[in-house]
Amino acid sequence: MAYNHNVLLGLVAAAFTATAALAGSHTSGQAEKAVKARKAHMGLNAFNLGILGAMAKGEVEFNADVAQGAANDLAALAMMSQASYWPEGSSSDDMEGTRALPVAWTDMAGIIEKAQALGAATTAMAAAAGTLEGVQAAIGPVGAACGACHKVYRKPDS
Ligand code: HEC
């Protein structure tokens, strides 16, 4: 699967700008639904990364079909627009139940860079997932791309 990172960048930029138009027009519960949706997206990220991680560590026997499926899903998730998941007014300063730091709404260039890094790493994983060695080589950069974004834009566990 070939992913165009310019498309990805456009989508991420759209996510954090277009939603500004929604600010102030939240019907009650809408922000909570958006938080739920982005957590669900992140949960799918973690689930698929977990499958690949277990194989990479030898905890689970390598299976090329399963690995390819998980890798494709990770790459597809990285390409999703997420435009409605991050409305203004849904940061950890604005509401309960979210760890998304306010800086995610002010540092657009930074978050685009992090999303782009995940897109590149998951594209590489999708290309490499046919062999155990490929998964082992590609998993570090994927995990690092997740962690790099969390470090800046997600509140640490309390
Ligand atoms: C561009 C930034 C970014 C990238 C890249 C990213 N995340 Fe996240 N992630 C976040 C933010 C922000 C939150 C906090 C969301 C919230 O609490 O509303 C989060 C939350 C999470 C959560 C907690 C979800 C919950 O139910 O509270 C998990 C698990 C997670 N991410 C896994 C991953 C994995 C695995 C990857 C890589 C495959 C990844 N993330 C990539 C920004 C990112």
C-alpha cells in the first residue's frame, strides 16, 4: 500500500483547523463523544501494535497474514482524517476524562510533524510485515512515533 504523506499532512491540518469552526457550537455531549472517538482510535493503534510487538518479542509465533493485517490497519489508522475527534474546547484543561494537552491545539506544526512520523513508520511497517525480521526492524520506529507524540501532547499518567 502506498501512502502519500502530503495527503496525510493535509488531513491532519484540516483536523486541527476546520474544527475551530465548531468551537462554541457544541451541543452538550458532543465534546465527550469526540474524546471517546479519539480514544477508540488510539485503542485500535495500541491493539494492532500489541499484536506486532508480541510477535517481534517471540511471545507469539510469527504469522505473516496476521502481521500484515495489523500493519495495514496501523497504516490505515494513520491515514484517517480524525477531523472531528479533536474539536476546540476538548483539551484536558477544558474537560474531565481526557489527557489531550491544550498545546495540541496551539502547536499545529508540531503535531503535524508527529502525525507524519507515525505515517512514515507505519507505511514502512506495512512494507516489512511479511517476515519476522521485517517486523522486528520496523517496530522500533512505530513505537517511537507513538511515544514522541504522547510525550508532548498527552498528559502523563497520574
Ligand atoms: C499525533 C499524536 C499522537 C500519535 C502519533 C499517537 N498518539 Fe496516542 N494519544 C495521543 C493523544 C493526544 C492522546 C490523549 C487522548 C485523550 O485522552 O483524549 C492519546 C492517547 C492514547 C492512548 C490512551 C487512550 C485512552 O483510552 O485513554 C493510547 C493507548 C494510545 N494513545 C496509543 C497510541 C499508539 C499505540 C500510537 C502509535 C501507533 C499512538 N497512540 C500514536 C496522541 C497521539
